[in-house]
Amino acid sequence: MSERIDGEQERDDGEWRFSLADLEEDAEEDPVAEARPVEPGSPSAENVAFFLLGALGAVGVFALLLVG
């Protein structure tokens, strides 16, 4: 057994510290876990530029592979 930072000792007997039921209860009580609708927005110029750069790069790679 080795000692952890918080003073408790680690146990290697294969027992879990928390059960699945404990985790399910936490998920039900967590307000952040609720699904929020995703609202559309307008893309920024920087995001559009990187998207176009990636798309052009992919087309260039395919063109080099096919025409080569």
C-alpha cells in the first residue's frame, strides 16, 4: 500500500470507491448536464479563412495524388 497526498492509503483490493448508482445520482442533480439548444450564429472571418485554407489544402493534396 502506498500513501496518497491527502493522507488516505491506496487499496489494491479491486474494490471501487464509488458505485455506478452514485455517479447516476450526481448526473441527475447536475444542472449543467441538461441539454441546451444550440443557436446559430454568423461565422467570424478568421474561422472562414481557416476553413477555406483547409479545404483548399485537401483539394490540393487529392489533386497531387490523382494527377501526380
